[in-house]
Amino acid sequence: MGTELKMVIGMSLAYVTSFAGLLLAYFSYKKHKRGGEVGGEHE
């Protein structure tokens, strides 16, 4: 049971990490596409 739990936790961490990287890349792309405006969060 311990091995399965470690596998589930590892897969969850991998999923969360990749999702966070995807969000970071998206926001970085959005920021650069806009022309690098300074002004913080603007929707």
C-alpha cells in the first residue's frame, strides 16, 4: 500500500508542477504579446 501511495503522490506532484509551468508560460506569453506594458494586472 505504501508504494501505491508514493506513486499517486508523485503523479499528483508531477501534474501540479506541469500545470503551474503551463500557467507561468501562458502569462509570460500574454505579457510579452501585449508589448511589455508596465502597469501590472490589467484585464
